[in-house]
Amino acid sequence: MRKFFSYFSIALSDAFVYKAAGFIWMLNDIGPAIVGLIFWKAAFNSSVNIGGYTLQSMIFYYLGIMLVNTLVATHPQYDLSDQIRSGNFSKYLTKPINITTSKIAGSIAWRVIRFIYLLPVILLINIYLYKSNQGFSYLNLNIIFLTLSLIMAFLLNFFIKMSLGLATFWFTEAGWLFFTYRIINTFLSGELIPLDLFPQSVFNLISYLPFKYMLFFPLSIALNKQSYLNTVQGLLIQLFWCLVFYLIYKLVLKKGIKVYEAYGN
Amino acid sequence: MRLMVTKKLRYLKLYKAFFKNCLIREMEFRSHFIIQNIVSAVWALIVLVTFLFIFNHVSSVNGWDLHSMLLLTAIYFLVDRIFDSLFEINLWDLTTLVNTGNLDTILTKPVSSQFMVSLRKFSFSMFFSNLAMIGLIIYLIINFYSPISFIQIISFLILIICSIVITYSLWFISVLPIFWWGRLDNIHHLFRPFHQLGRVPIDVTGSLKPFFTYIFPLAFVSTIPAQAIIGNLSYWLLFYGIIISIVLLVISNKLWNFSLRYYTSASS
């Protein structure tokens, strides 16, 4: 645990050095959601209800997407990929540094910085909620389920991205893989449009895939859109995918180290 | 006059050499080429599909129905991919060039340095996507927007060029602060979130529409070219598009020359 905190504080100060870079990444994170919001606002000019959403709930949805994404969507794969290519990865093999712990600590540090950037936005949302009296209350939130699902969403994200990053052992240039994953994920996690606007059969299918559990599912808990039973069922599926990708990550790591050539070291 | 022609020819010849060079490189990694092409086409298809889903629930947004939205999206991706292939790959490199001091080698060449940094590389990742988008645009024209006049086609093509030039100029300007803030190694992503606004009809921005048409002309990214095909384009905008493209390109060049004065050539 002490080690974890030192990784964390190193990564935190590292992330602080790149404050402005972090700001640009944040703009890129929230950009699509803002464009989505602008589009929907116009769409609701002609109809009050679109697929069960009102303008109000749609705004909540996209703001929620921004928040959940900021909290859980880590990108350790780029750095990892660089380390493997440059030979820097050797430090995980020769020094007593645990790759999983240090990468998780680094990812959390970056999330903290991103979250700080979003604080003004969160404050604005709260002022808006307070003034407009929308009946949204933090007391209605199921904090335990929400926290659980956010933590698992973070881990799921982390293990998937780490496995993708480790693919660099075999491909050397894995950028296309990250991009492929990103576009599939944007579509199937609910980042582009709410998943419940998809045709029912597609939506049902998506419920068995991991993507939904990194964004749409935690958000549904936060927005109180699900029955108790559905939430518990969803948490179990989420746990299942977490374990699956944890095992995949471990396996890829084990096999990858065997083919690792440690260039430059 | 003669001198100007030979000068232009030199640039063309140079670009041909760049292009050939990149083609040779690309053909070395053929599987990479095919994968990149498939991925960029899939991304466009995914966005098109989301609009199919959205328009299951609404019939039109600010007067834009499903077909015009698909047209707009196809144009957005067509222009975006052309921009990617010609320029974006180079703008990525600019950060490294400035930070490592390698820009020196470009500045010492007897051609425009902006030309060199903007067009040195060509990416081949756009072919599948663009074939698909051109196919979709033609399909939409034949089925929903015909008969289409010759003037409409010409204005559409001019506006596509304007769209590329405007995107390039704004994007290029947005990377220039790298000369002051060297640490900002992701500055080529700064313009992307703004550019995203080109993915939706500019009419949805409501009262900000004049701003995004005349001052920060994101309307020309895809909305106005689409209007040329749909047939509700006011020809004043075609005229304005040409003017603003030239103006922005000139501004980008002026700012480039201004920024170069602050180049410290890191290593030498």
C-alpha cells in the first residue's frame, strides 16, 4: 500500500507538469458530448419526447457521460506501448516495480487531475439543479451500487486497455488497435448516443458485451433508470467481465514477456 | 511570369517526390495499410448508423431529415479524411520538429517552410472511407436530390475545396502556440473538439449560427457544401466561402512567419 501511494504521488506530480496537455485531453473528452448536447437541444425543439427522453433527461445523460468518462476512462496503453517499443519496459522486469500497481496508481492520478478540471462544470450543474428545482437529489442516489459500478468500470477499462497496450509485444505498432477499440467502444458504450435509442434487439445484445459496463451502465444507476433487479444483474455481468479481462491481461503479460526483446537496453 | 510558373512547377515536382516516397513506405507495410483503411471506414459507418437510430425517433432536426443528415455526415467524413491524408499526419510531426530542433533542416531548404511542414507526408489511410463516402453521396443525390444542376455540382466541388482549406488553416493556426509552449505535445488535438461541431448541421447552434458561419467558419466544414446539393444554398455563401478560405490561408501563413521568429532551435 505504501508503494502504491508513492507510485500515485509520482504520477500525480508528473500529471501536474502536463497541466496544459491535460486540459487539451479534457477538451477532447468532453467535445463529442457537447456537440451531442447542441444537436439534441435542437432536436427537442420539434418534439417533447424522443425515445423516452426529454430535453432535461438528455442533458443529464450527456453531462453524466462526461463525468463518468472522466472518472473511469483511463488510457495507460499509449505509455505502455511506448515503453515496450523503447525498451523502457525492462524496468518492470529488472527492478522491483509491479507493473499492475504502478499503472493503476498512475491512471488514478491522471483521473484526479481530470476531475479537478471538471469541478467548475460540476459546480455549474449543481447551481443549475438547485435553481431549477428539477427534483434531482443526491439522497435518491444509490451510493453503494454507484460506487461499486464505477470502480468496476474503471478496472474493466484499465485491464482492457492494458491488454491492448501489451499487444505491442507482437505488433510493434499498435496505434491502429487502440483506434479500432476506441471507435467500437464509443459506439457500444453509449458515448455517441444513449444506448436505449438503439433498436431493442441491438440493445439486448449489447447488454452482454463489456462496453456498456464502462459508461452506460454506471450512468443508468446514477440517473436512477433501472430497477433494483436489473442493477444487481448488471453488476454481476460487470464483475464477470472484470474477471475475464483481468485473466486475459495476466495471460497476455505472461506470454508477452517471453517474446519481449528489450530493444535499446 | 515565367519565373512564377517554374516556381509553381518546382512545388508540384517536390510534392510528387514526397508522394512517391510515402507510397513506397506504405507499400512496405501492406497489412497496416489495409487495416487502417478498414478502421477509418468503419468509424464513418458507425456515425452514419447512429443517425439511422436517432431518426427512428425523430423525423427532422432544424429542417434536416435523415437523408440530408446522412449527406452531411458523408461530406464531413470525406473532407475530414482528405484533410487527414494531406495535412494531419504532418501537423502531428510539427510538435516533434519544433521540440527537437529538427525544424532547422526544413528552414534551410529553398522552398516555403509552411509548404514543407504541412505537406511532407501523405497518409494512405483514407481510400476505403472516401470511396464509401463518395458512393454514399452519389447514391443520395440520385435517389433524393435529383435532378441536380451543373451549377450545383460545381459549387459543391468548390465548397469542398473551401472546406479543406478552411479546416487546414484553422488547424494549422491552432498548432502554432507550440513555439511558445513546447511542452504541449498534444496541441495538434486542440482543434479537434471544435472541428467536431462540423459533424452536425450548423443550424442547431441557433443564435450562434452567424458566428460559426462568418467569423469562425465551421459552417463551411460540411453544412454549406451539403446545402449546395440539397439546393437551398444562397450563392452569397459560395462567394464568401472562397474569400474566407483565402483570407484564413493568408493569415495562417502570416502567423507561421511570425511564430518562426520565436523558434529557438532546441538542440543546435
